[in-house]
Amino acid sequence: MNVSVIGAGLMGSAISYDVLHETSIDTVTLIDNNHGALKQAEKICKSDALQTKKIDIKDEDKLKDACLGSFVIISAVPYFFNEMLTKIAIENSAHFIDLGGNNDVVQRQKSLHDAAVDQQVTIIPDSGLAPGLVSIITKDIVENYSDIEYVKLRVGGLPVNPKPPLEYEIVFSPNGLINEYLEDAIVLDHGKSIIKSSMSEIETISFPEPFENMEAFITSGGCSTLPTTYKNVINYLDYKTIRYPGHCEKFKTMLDLGFGSTKSISVHGSKITPREVLIHQLEKKLPKTGNDVILLKVFAKARKNDDIINIEYSMIDYIDKKSNLSAMMRTTGFPVSITADFLAKGIIKKPGVFCPEEIIPTKMMFKELKKRNINIEKIEEKV
């Protein structure tokens, strides 16, 4: 059984590594246009069962041919490719999983539900960390409690040793980061999907030392389809990104000055976008390597039997020194590879287009993550 992974960056490499070393799937075909990225992925994966192909993913015909015969196609490229890749998967009668990150794209993928059913394939967008793992945790809350007053999702990928001015390192695409900070967020508030501005509503959140004084603020994408799926089940649901104190104010200043804009401007006769300048400087000035940490907390208040309960899920994950996979690679990539294995084993069978909260078995996902030393703790406290 073969899986095709599109994109040989950090996440594509992590997904390929875990598929090859921890699942029942036999081989991986890793596809990218960047020869250097493919070679680096080979070093990370350390497996003869990895085949690499240098193909421009914008060449749909070549890509479709390269993926022929794959049981699952996995997208580890920016979200704007996911609709096209979903269509290729359906045409190839292959299952499909992606990392998501954009609600409009997910809705267009949802419109392909009947086509997926006709081909008897399963399409699962938004399957990374946030959205993805946080969606599965939300599903776990819904399955185990009633009268859910709120669910508050909090996640951040950070350097263990932060350096000024932003106390941040590049753990995934800078373009994706800017989108999260610029695009409006969707919040569920008593049956209505409410639009809120990103980089707003800063709060303090605490983890064990040395992360006892962090900030969290509204960002886009993390809720994904949860406000729709649980419109009549959860009273209030939001998502915030965790950062070191002061990060939000500093980054928001740059965006308020227009450095997130994709509109071309002329500088000394040359056309360039402010966002290109910002991305260039972020990639030049911010660390790309080093020990990282993923901080996750999900707070909920709900009823269990006759009691009102405060629930808290928490996770802290660090770089794995043995595989040299960062915490972001592990916590984003491994839910995808585990989902692929669920499809391969027939644990997930239903054809159509489903987000994680609609189809992923929660306890089995948590069990598989624990095997990989990604541990989600849960505590309950009666009110």
C-alpha cells in the first residue's frame, strides 16, 4: 500500500517519517519541486521505502499521473492547493487528507462530498494541530459531557529559548503565520458564528515553568468548522494562539503599518508587495532551528451526570532528539499520518468529505499519539 505526500517541507517530512516508521502503510511517494527539500526529507526519513519525485505541483496532469495507484494522497503544501488536490484524489479514487487552515477552501472541499461518495473515497481536511487535534479534543468533550457552556482552544508553537524582538522562531510557513494574524476569526456564540478581528482579546495563560506567564490572543483558522458542526451543542467556542508576552503588540504594529498586504507597490521602479518584504525579513532575522515547544490547553465547562464540571486538557511537547523532528512537526504531522493509517486499516470507512470532529475516533487517536510520546492530560474539577 502506497501513500503520496505532496510537499517535502517540514510537515511533509514529518508525515512521511511517521507513515514509514509507525504505521501499517508500506511505501511513501514524496513529491516536491525542490530537489534540496527532497534530499533533506530523505535524510529525515531514513527509509528505503521512501520514493521521491521532483514535480511542480502546479502541473496537474503530471501530478495526477504521479499519484496514480496511491491509496491516500496527503497535502503538506499551502491551503490554496487543497481544492485542486482534493479533485485529483477523487479522480484517482484515492483518499485525501490535508492540514487545512482556510475556512473558504474547506467549504469548497465540502461541496465535493457527493463526488467523493461516488468514488467511495474519504476526504478529511483540517487534520493537523489547529485545526485538527484541537477539533478531535472538542469532539471528545462533546462525546463525554452535556450542556456545554464553553470550549476555549489555546495552542502555540514557540522557541524554548526565545530571542528578541519577537520571541518567535519560524516553525511553519511565514505566509501562513501572517494569514492567521490578518484574517478574521470565527467564534461560536450561542448558535451564531461571530466574526472577530485577529490579534485581539489578549489574555494571560499559564503552564508549568518556564511558561508560567504567556499571552494568548484571537487568530483565524483554528476553529475551522467547529462553530458549524457544534452550533447547537456548544454555547461558546473560540480559538487563541499562545505566544510569549509582548509578541502580539509588536507583530500587530507591523501589520497595522500594512506589511501584511499582498498589493504590489513600486519602490525605485521595482514592483514588490509589502508582505514579500515582511516574509523576507522574518526568514532572514528569525531562527529556523533550535529547540521548540508546543503548548496546548483546552478549557471547557459542561455537565457530567448531575454535576457541573470544569475540564482542562493540556499538552506540552518538545523536539524529539532521536528523530530530530521538532515539536511542531510531530504534533502537526503525526495526526495526519495516524489518520492515514486509520484509513488503511479500515477503521475509517465512510466515504465523503468530513472534518476531523466528524469522523476521527478520539480515544484511538489519543492512544496512537501516546505511543509516539505525545501525551494529552485531562483533569476535571467539580464547580
